[in-house]
Amino acid sequence: MDSVNSVSVIVFVVLWSSSHSALSVQPRIRLSHKELRELNRTWVFQGSGLSLPPQTMLLDEAHERLYVGTRNTLYSLSLDRVNHQHREIVWASSEAQVEDCLMKGREKSECANYIKVLQQYNGTHLLACGTGAFNPLCATVRIGHTAQAWQFELEEQSVQSGRGRCPYNHNSPVTSTLHRGELYVGLYSDYWENDAALCRINNHSYTRTERDDRQQLNEPKFIGSMVIPDNDDRDDDKVYFFFTEREVDAEGANKAVYTRVGRVCANDQGGQRMLVNRWSSFLKTRLICSVAGPNGIATHFDDLVDVFLLKNKDKKNPEIFGLFRTTSSVFQGYAVCMYYMDDVRAVFNGQFAHRERPEHHWSPYEGWVPFPRPGSCASKVNGGEFSGSKDFPDEVLRFVRSHPAMFSPVLPVYRRPVLLQTEPGGRRLTQMAVDRVQAQDGHYHVLYIGTDDSVVLKVITIYNTDTDTIEEVLLEELQVFKVPVPINEIIISAKRQQLYVGSEVGVAQIKLHQCNLYGFDCADCCLARDPYCAWDGLTCSPYYPAGVYTKSRRFRRQDVRHGNAVQLCNGLQIDGVQFQGVEERQVYGVEGNSTLLECTPRSLQARVLWYIQRGQR
Ligand SMILES: *[C@@H]1O[C@H](CO)[C@@H](O)[C@H](O)[C@H]1NC(C)=O
Ligand SMILES: *[C@@H]1O[C@H](CO)[C@@H](O)[C@H](O)[C@H]1NC(C)=O
Ligand SMILES: *[C@@H]1O[C@H](CO)[C@@H](O)[C@H](O)[C@H]1NC(C)=O
Ligand SMILES: *[C@@H]1O[C@H](CO)[C@@H](O)[C@H](O)[C@H]1NC(C)=O
């Protein structure tokens, strides 16, 4: 501070950068577990001896409960406060079952009932299945409330074999979805984990993929599944499965891992003479998530880690988000790609993949395709002349059996990831949930991404049509658990504006936003670019789209797309330079003396600059 005139004015400016950000940059706000607790933004359920990661979690908004399946225990938690008034069912394997499991040479830790399948069976019952110490079991659980009390009770008389519905080994990947009373599962169905299958099994029927058919499934890792209608005809409903598998090359040797989306008709009963108890409609194709490199060589993210289906008002068109990682052992990168159902359907309606012989390359099948088109359902939309898949002509079944794959892959929206993490030594990403948020300037996808060190990252991605670029804004970095553990479940309740996050140390609930943390003036709030928040003239507070309140509200200032606080909140101009200044403080100094300039901005993306205005009197 030399040569400062007698009295100088020093102006301090917090300069926000609104440049490109990625997961590697500083978040707008970083909150430790302690801070989250002090802010009352989180509650954690640590269970009564809940010592293992939840194997599965299920949201039940109608009953306002969260069900958690763990080792030997099933919990029912309150959605309001996960750590208040929980109920539990102990469902352990019997001593004889554990003994039997140990006799088979299994470890003590494996010989327990890991509850891995939890589905809402109907309005009053859940279907729960567990590994049962390498002897899978299923049972129904009574839920809901009577006039007297909460119900949460396993119906002992309903316990039955869970073979084909739950794996034997708790480390085995499984995905399930329940539709009209039927459970659809992707799993390894046998003790030795050789028999991977997509199946539907109930008391009366049993339908699955072919056994030992590597064209259909080859060492799959099951990630997700969902029933998605094609149109208003329920007979056309299809079950979609998301998984990875290995490509079989010409020599029959295993090659690269690819991500697949496969589907079957929900009403598929298999064939009459051939494909008995086998899907007559199973088709699959590849999901691509890649970025073009500078030299034209694309980097592929082929290993699906998690999938999230963001439901829409239009049930036929959920948006699909995949969290992928590279398969390279040298370079660890992650990407999130988004897909539209229209593109998925177009691929399944497109050309089948074909190769003359195993040593040939795949090419589009150019020959005659039988009717009804292989992979379609027995429904009115398809002419209504087949009352079920058992009526399908043999040539249709033969074709679908020999051509289970489509030629074209499904490409992501914008032809590239919406989010990338390619920094060496970056965090490992484990889970993802997505919210659709209506803001002043359009709707945004808010991604919640779980890491292997207890963190949930809250990110928005903004597509710019003019420049064909995607901007990622890391809004918040939330340390959900006290100790760094991998996050293995994230469930979102948009209705309650809460996340429910599972790990081996418990289940946490976190509010999706806390707008007042962005500061106490307009520019702070606007520059945060959090679509949940807006400046209402007094505070940074939750933004509700017009129409939510009947009473007309004050003008709400929000600019998620550009974060242009200058325009919204009147900018600050110094020496002809326009700053996106959000805070100004004047400190008077005296020549020949020293003055402490102090400032700690809330945002980690802020830069603090001090300017000297000389010669002011
Ligand atoms: C959190 O909740 C406690 C008890 O309900 C209350 O005393 C405290 O003031 C709250 N803290 C904040 C930051 O709201
Ligand atoms: C739900 O399913 C259970 C088990 O099959 C059955 O006992 C119960 O009556 C069903 N409830 C309703 C409302 O359909
Ligand atoms: C399935 O069969 C078992 C045993 O035969 C029976 O106890 C159970 O109630 C049946 N479940 C349904 C849903 O029909
Ligand atoms: C110089 O600064 C110190 C601390 O800021 C203050 O106590 C002191 O009065 C100042 N001296 C003059 C001459 O202004």
C-alpha cells in the first residue's frame, strides 16, 4: 500500500467466475457433514446395528415410508425424519440354514439373509426376497396403517422359495421391477452364478431368456429395469433392462464390455412348440456414451454404473440417464449420458444385426423379416390377430432367436455426455438420481451424483443451442456421512424435496436445497444459478413457478442460464470496468499506516479483489 494519498478509498469486489465448470472445479457451496447437521439439512438413521450397506431401498410416498432391506433386517423409516419412529422386521436365516450354508463351504458373513428385492406388490403388501444364506426366499410384508397402528409385518405363511427371483450370493448383481402383480428380474439364478437370466416367475408360469445362450446374455451385470408403455394398449407394455455384458468376438473369446438396453413384452408367454417358457420378444442393443477426441478418436464410456429413469407426465417417454465409466484400467473417467425413448424405440424398430458366420462382422440384416415383426407384442396395435405369443408363427420365433440384437446403437441426446469427469485421480462416482426443476427461464435437470467418499454432488447441465455446447455447473458438494464411505443408493422424492442416501454407515435424508446459504443479497442469489432458488426482494428463497400461489407475488429474480446478476440486480462499475460484483465494502486508510483488509466470501468460486481509488477527499 505505498503512495496512497492522504485518504484513499479501497473498494473490495467479490468476483464470481461463471466460466465452464466441471466436477473437478470448486462447487458454489461445499458443506461438511457437521455443517449439514447444524443447518438441520440432514438426518441420519444409523439403525439398530445396521452395519451393512442397504441392499435395496424402496420409496412409498403413499404411506410416507422408506423401506430398506439389509442383512437379516427390513426397516420402515419415516420420510419426514428417517431417524424417528422406525419399524423393523428381523428376517434372519435359521440356524439350520446357516449351518447348511457353512457346510457348503461359504463364509460366515455370506451365510445370512441379505434382502435384495423389495417391491410394492399392491396397496397393502410388499414383496421381499432375500438370499436366505444361499437358499433364496420370498415373502409378503403387510404395510400401511389401520385405525389403531402402523403395520409392518412379515406374513410367515407367505414365505416361499425365492429361486429365480433373488440371487444366492449377496454380491451378485440383480435388478427387478414389478408390473401388474408380476415380478420381472435380471439375475444369476443358480448357486454357482453361471446362469444369468432375465425372467418372470410366479406360481403359474415361468418365462426367461435361453440358458447358456451367449448371443442373448454374456456375463451380464444387471443395473436397472423398468416397464415403459409404448402406447395406450397395455398389451404393448414393454419391460426394459439395462445391463453390461461382454461382446463375443469371432473366435468366441470374450472381448470388450458394452452397455446394453434389452426389452421384452410384459405379456410375453413364450412359444407353443418352440421357445417354450422362453421370451419370444427379447431384443437388445447397445447404448453409446462417448466423446470425440481432438484427433477424431472417441473415448467410450462403456461400463454402466447406474441408470436413472426420470418419469414424465407422459408415461411413455421417461428420460433415461446413464452413469458410465471407462473400461480402461489406465484411464478412469466417468460420464453421464441422457437418452430419449423415441431414439430407443427407433433403434428397436430399425434393422436387425446379422452375421453370416461367427467369424464375420456384424452387418444390418437386409433379408425378409417375418410378420408379426419379431420383438413385437401380441396386441391390438399389431393387428390383434394373435391372442398371445403362443400363436406366433414359428418363423417369427426362429428369427427372434437367431437375431436378438439390433444393428444400430442408441446414441445420447446431443450426441455426447451431459457431464464428464476425466481428471486423473478424480472421485469415483457410484450412484445417480435426477430431478426436473421448473425455473424462470425453462426447466433444468438437476443431477445428484454419489461418490465413493460420502459426497453427493449437485450439478446442473445447461445446453446452449447457439454454440452447441454443454455447461456444467457444480452447485453443491454435500458430505452426507461423517466418514468417507461409498454411497450405494440414492432415492429422490421430488414431492418432498428430499434425497434419501444409503451407505454402509446408515441412511441419510437431505433437503434438495437451502437457498439462504447463497448469501443475503440479490447478486449472490442470482449468481448461484440454482434453479430451486430465486431472489424475492428480501432473501434468497425457494423458487415456485407461477401458478403455485394464487396470490400474486413479488417479482422474483433468477437467471439460471447466464447468472447475469448485473442485469438483474444492477451491476457495479469501477473505473469503467463492469464487474459482476456482489459485495462492496469501503475501508478508509491513512497514508503511512497499515489497514487490515478482511473478507471471506461464502462461495468457493469467488475471487476477492481490492481496488484503490486514489486522491479522494
Ligand atoms: C435446528 O433445529 C434445532 C432444534 O429443532 C434448532 O434449535 C436450531 O435452531 C435449528 N438450526 C437451524 C440453523 O435452523
Ligand atoms: C395384496 O396382496 C396380498 C398378498 O397376495 C393379498 O393378501 C391382499 O388381499 C392384496 N391386497 C389388495 C388390496 O389387493
Ligand atoms: C404360490 O404357491 C404357494 C405354494 O403353493 C402358496 O403358498 C402361495 O400362496 C402362492 N402364491 C400366490 C401369489 O398365488
Ligand atoms: C494506524 O493504524 C492503527 C491500526 O489500524 C490505528 O490504531 C492508529 O491510530 C493509526 N494511526 C494513525 C496515525 O492513523
